[in-house]
Amino acid sequence: MLRRSFVLGCAAAAALLLGSVQPSTAADRFITVASTTSTEDSGLFKSILPKFTEKTGIAVRVVAKGTGQAIDIAKRGDADVLFVHHKPSEDKFVAEGFSTVRKPVMYNDFVIVGPKADPAKVGGSKDVSAALKSIAAAKAPFVSRGDDSGTHKSEQALWKTAGVDPTTGDGWYRAIGQGMGATLNTAAAVNGYAMTDRATWLSFKNRGDLDILVEGDKRLFNQYGVMLVNPAKFSHVKAADGQAFVDWLVSAEGQQAIADYKINGNSLFFPNANEPGA
């Protein structure tokens, strides 16, 4: 009788243990998206990703880095989807076989922010090259991300177009190797200039004495693209679910979700998936 009681007790304990182990659920179905910091820091993903998950049952785990780092993550096969904003790098990613197609998703623009006192006298300019030349001539503090992000890459191209190498200056140019939030914080602390995407600026709280001083130049246009990481190169890529996310972003529903995201009535991103050549 004692032995029977012992066996029954063990069986009951085993049943309780097994009952505590839950089977896989829909919550375990997820994709990893390597993306730029602006899509995360602006609050866009917080707004749109729940809508995608509700529709498909696919959760999205975001690894938010500067564009260069996000591309490196995708090139290692550590993401299912790449969603960034530097078209030359995106085209190269496809050309090298890490994806088979790049799709445009949305755009916004870059702006030059700086102290309201504006020692370089660039306020109101729509000529970004002239503004950068004036900042360099004034040796006014300019804080750069310096992190190989899409913003940093675009900023470097603009300095080159302006015919200025800011790294040969007298310390007025400061590349801090950090994200957009840290760059804006530093610029606010030193009353310096910086280039930022408008979405991050609109969502940024610690502006100090900074204001938008240069905007509207077509060279400040900022396009975003999305790519499924090539499953032929990395067999573990979740191709079907990753493609579902890509397709949703460029669908009418996804594009509307992007358009609907605003802060204080201001649109942060403008969908343009159907624009040829975007």
C-alpha cells in the first residue's frame, strides 16, 4: 500500500510539472527586423507594429542601430528583414545578393538644427551647402553622429558637396559615435549645430536652445527602403513571415498606418511605396 501511494504521488507531481510547461503559442511566432534608430526612436514602430501583429499573428522584434550597423547585422544573417534609409547602401546590399529586391516605403527629410543665437548666420537658408560652409567658416560647434548611420552617411555626402572637410578643422566638428538622441543632447549642451532626421527631432524633448535653422533643400530628402534578407544565402531566414511584413508595409493598410502616425498634428513620415524610382 505504501509503495502504491508513493507511485501515485510521483505521478501527481509529474502531472503538475508537465502542466506548468506551456506548449508553443502564437506569441512565439516572430521575425527580427534590423532597422535604423529613427524608426524606433520616433515612436513609429510602437504605433504600427501592433497593427501588423494583430492582422498576422507575427510579432516583430526590432534591432535598432545606425543604418551601417543594421546592414552589417543583416549581412551576417542575424535578421529576417532590413529596414533602413540610405539608398546607395541598400542598392549595394541587393547587388551583393543579400536580398533580391528593395522596396521603397516612406520618406521624410533632414534638417540642420542649431542655437537660436545662430553664430554662423544660417537661419532660414534653404541651401544646405552654403549653410555648411558658413558653419565651417565660423568654426561654430557642429556635432555629428559619426556612427556610419544613414544620417551620418548623408551628412558626410553633404559636406563633400559643399567642398568642406570638417575633420581638418580646429575642433569645432565633433563626431561622437553615438545615436541621434545623444547627438542632439550634445548639440543642446554645447549650443552647437547638428543634422537630424525630422522625425527624431519632432519626438525629441530635450531641445534646449536649439531650433530648426536649415530646411527645404531637396538634397535633404530622406528615403527609407525595406528588404527581405535572402533565404538562399541564409536558410534560417523566416522568409514567409518576413515577406509578409515587407508586403504589409507597402500595402495600402501599411502605408495608411505610416501616414496616420503624427506628433502634435505633425506627420513624421510620408508613405511612397508606389512612387517609381523612390
